[in-house]
Amino acid sequence: MTELLVKSENFKYKIKKEKFSGMLVDGIIYASENLIRSIQKEETYKQIINVAHLPGIVEYSIGMPDIHWGYGFPIGGIAAIDAEEGVISPGGVGSDINCGVRAFTTPLFYNKIKNKINDLLNLIYHKIPAGVGLTGKIHLNRSDLSEVARTGARWAVSNGLGFDEDLENIEDQGSLKEGSLDPVSKIAIKRGLDQLGTLGAGNHFIEIQRVEKIFNSDTASKFGLREGQITVMVHTGSRGFGYQICSDYLQAMQGVMRKYKIVLPDQQLASAPIRSKEGKDYFSAMAAASNYAWANREIIGHFIREAFQECIDCDPKEIKLLYDVAHNIAKFEKHKVRNRVRDLLVHRKGATRAFGPGTIGLPDRYKSTGQPVIIPGDMGTASYILSGSDVAMKETFGTVCHGAGRVLSRRKAKQIADKEKLYSDLKKDGITLKASSWRSVAEEIPEAYKDIDEIIRVVTESGLAQKIARLRPVGVIKG
């Protein structure tokens, strides 16, 4: 095994393409020595090898330090594909299309409102349904859903469910222009009509947090972050709408592979040429689900602002969107590869865009700092705000990790979960938890995840991002 995963630089392990027939590029995994042992044990590196077989892949098949086993692609996997000659793979996006995170800053400080956290949490929980299959207050007709699929977060703002200034602080302003209902199934459309403004189950959450530590005061100031401040983080995606789209296209792609004579080592990587009708249809449907997810997080943000106003008399305009970023998505981007700018389709599955300073597409306020990068941990430890870097632009197509990364399966986590101990430990750490079921909480115990501090150490010490602030949860809502 040591012959396969060769440490080429600090925190960087390489799998050379010469080792395996059919690999078009080398594999690269960013990890510490401790993390690479876990990756070897789980054999997740095999999925990095498989991804390296995708037609049109450029430079490397990349794994982040939070990498763990996924469908086709590993979760924490990145592949940049030539936009003209390559393929698009639903397995490189994942089932929860545009699962992502947004973070809000507030003018409030923990020591001033700590006695109101429980009331605030209850009110948010009441306003935002959380769990599998739950519907919300927003009920769409097909025409409405078509607009959501086309315009994303802008639909929410135009319907009084967010602010115009939010849009500039969302990746791609909260909308991919290719989004359309035309290539979306009737079943997916039905599932999308009444789930906007709802939180998914599993690892999805809403957290009220406090800024525990600032690492870079200049950038933190530009991000609006101060020690002791209350922040809010939302983690959710495209709900049943996106899941159904993924399911539909995973089935369809099996036949597409035969049609275009694409041969891959894992059928879960089923793909279509990007410029084929099937490839364009999937991208358009995926963009529709991505736009749905951005609208969903924008609406959830509206209800959170309402809760702060009702519970603490905080002006909703003072709850500022720091940033909203996807971590399950494929996007057309321009990147410099070997001194030539190329058009690429970058697949990010469980991986977060982290554009460096001066990159086209960033809001003016972040041009000097790089993009805010939001990395949640588990509900019992911490989350981080980072900023993107030039190194990430050169090495990982402007991408970093997306979280702590699972180390236990959901089944194994449920087997060892101790309800009384978990709630006791959280209470001892000053964390209030509200959840719709013990089952979903049991799957998400802190022990199920890797050490978020070690993940962040790999990302920052390898130069992929800068550490700006560490956030501690004080109130958690789980689906």
C-alpha cells in the first residue's frame, strides 16, 4: 500500500497513473499521516483511481482530507473535465444536488442573549419543518416551480423572502442560467412543489453559533466577524426534488454509456458526453435542482430572520448573509492548466468552491480577501470560516473540503449512540439540541466524524485556504 500512495509533498499523497491501466491522470489526496491511514483502511483511494478513468479528465483526480466512500465518486472528490471532449457524471455531483452551506452574521453577542437561545431555537424549529418528506409553508404550482428552477434564489427575493443584497453573497448569485424543468420528470416536479423552506434530515442542520476565535483580524473584519458574536449556519440542499432528478438520471445514464461506448471501471460513474443531448439534459436538470436549493436556503434564511426579530427584536436587515456556497455540484469554469486557460466542467462532490483573491465572479467586498469558505464540523465541536487562496486556484481548481467527513457509517453510529450521554455532553458544553427524531441524531453523533481541527489543519497548512474564524455551536436543529 505504501507503494501505491506515495507522499509527494507535505499533506499531499499521489497515486501514479502508471500503476493502473486506464488511468488518464494521477490521483492526489490531501491528508495528514493519521487521516491517510483511515483512507487506506476504508480503501476510498480506489474511488480516486476510478474517477481518473473519466474521459476528458484534466490534471488530477483529487481527494480532500474529509474524503470518504460515496456513490461512484468519493465524498470529498473533485474532477475537472474538458468542457468539449469530456463527460458529465451524476455520481460526481451526488444525490442531494447543491447540498450546501450559508452563514449569517448578526449584531448580537452571546453573553448578551445566552438566556434567549432556547426560545430562539424553539421559534426557528417551529417556523422551519425539518426531516424526511416534510412540507413547508410555500406551496408552488408548476409555473412557480419553473421560475424557481430557472432563477433560483432570485425567485425567493422577488417574492419577499429575502433581500436583494443577499444575491451578491451567494455563489453564482444563487442561479445557474441553464436551469429548466424541461428535462425534469413529472415525479421530480411533484416532489418539488411543497418542500421549499424546509430542512433535510441526516447531516443537515441549522446552528446558532458564537465566534470562539479569530485567526486573521483583517479578513475577519471584512467578513463582519468578531469574537463572541452570534452567527447562524444553515446546511441543506434541494430536498426530494434534487434526489429524484439524481435517481432518474443515474438510471438513464446506464443506457447512455452503452450508446456512446464509454467503458469505466465502476458503473456508478455512469456518464454522458457533456455536449451530447443526454449530457445537456442532465446538466439542465441538475442546474434546476441547484437553483431550487439556493431558493430553499434563501427562504430558510428569511424565516430565521423572522425568528430573530420576534424573539430578540433584532432588525432582519442586521442579519447579514456572509456567503452561501454549494458543495455538491458540477459547474462550467475557466481555469489555467499548464499556462493555458481552459473551459472545464468542475465536478465537486462533498467539496467546496474556494476561489482566491481577485477571481472573476467574487463580490467586490471579497476581491481582496478571497471567497469566504464555510466548513461545518459536527454538532458537538466547531465549524470554521476560511478564505480561498491562489494555491487552491493552481492546485485544486479553487476547491477545498466541505466538512469533517464521516469516519463511521450511519448504521455503525446508530449502534454505538448513547442518547443520555450525548444530550448530557452537549448540555455540559453549553449546546442545546432540537431534533425531529432520535434516529437521525444517532446517525450524526460527534464520534461518527473525523476531527474537524485536523481537517482544517491539512487544508490551511497546505496553503489551500486561510483560517479566519472558529465557530462553536450553542443551539442545533437537526432534521
